[in-house]
Amino acid sequence: MSVALSDAEALRRLRRDRDAIVALYDRHVARLVATVAAACGDRELALDIAQETFARALEHGHRVRVSEDGSAWPWLWTVARNLLRDRQRRDAVDRTARDRLGIASVAYDEQAVDELIARLDAKELHEALAEALYALPVQQREAVVGRVVLGRDYRQLAEPATNEGAMRARVSRGLRALRVRLSGGRP
């Protein structure tokens, strides 16, 4: 964007110029998040409310009229404040219903959610990994399983007729082959 748009011009252009929302966003997002966070005490909620506010700006902002030297801030803050109040009312109704029904609420645990996603990803990859592993030559498969799954060192893996260097090479080639196969042929 070569010329900085005023808020009034940005609001008028919202439906036809994507730079208009960028101008409004860049100018007001930090203040909006800070103000909403101060009002509710929850930065994550403030970020959600700010994003929803700018989504509403995209939908309805072209109808808003401000003087040429005026700011869109009052309108953005009104939208954000109304969204926050709606969220707080919904939360109060949900809390009341849970209390009445005797349903305990469970606190959000980001680490638990990340662990669940990791377990689901691992389960999904399990079959593909098993197929890729069994596609390896037997010596490479045994070397990879021994080193990666069982945690043995190269000395333990080396057979009387195999030295550590050869075992390292088998593990390395096996892991490379797995990586290529699991990435769809990309090294």
C-alpha cells in the first residue's frame, strides 16, 4: 500500500480493497487487544474478540460513516465491547446450566491437549511407519529397531562379524529410507 488510508477511506473501501482492512488492523489491533484484555482479564479471549471484531469490520464496516479526519476506533471498540458482553452472558448461562445439572467444568490444559494431539498423530502414523519399517531390508530393520526402539548402543548392536561402523551405516541408511518413504519420496 503506497498511500496511508484514513480510517474513513479504509471503511469505504473495505468491500473492494484488501489493503483497507490491513490499514485498520495495523492501526487499531494492539489498542483493541489491550483494551479488551483490561476489560476481561483474559488475553486469549481478548485476541479472539479482536479477531472477531475485524471480521465484523469486513462484513459491515463499509456501512460505518466517520468524518474524514475521524477515527474508526469508537466503532471498533463498540463492536468489541458488545462481543465481549455477549461472550460473558453466554458463559454465565453455560455456568448456570452446568451448575443446575451438576456437571463439573474441566479447566483447559494446553499441555494435555498437545499430548492428545501427539498421541493421535502417532496412532495415525503407526501403520505407515510399520509398513515403511517392514519394507526395509532385514539387517537395516533390525539395526533401526535395536537403536531407536530398544535404545541399544552401536557396540551392543554389532554382531561378532559386524563392526560398529557398519552398524552405524545400517542405522543411518535405514533411517534415511524411512524418512524418504514417510515423506512421500522427499529426502
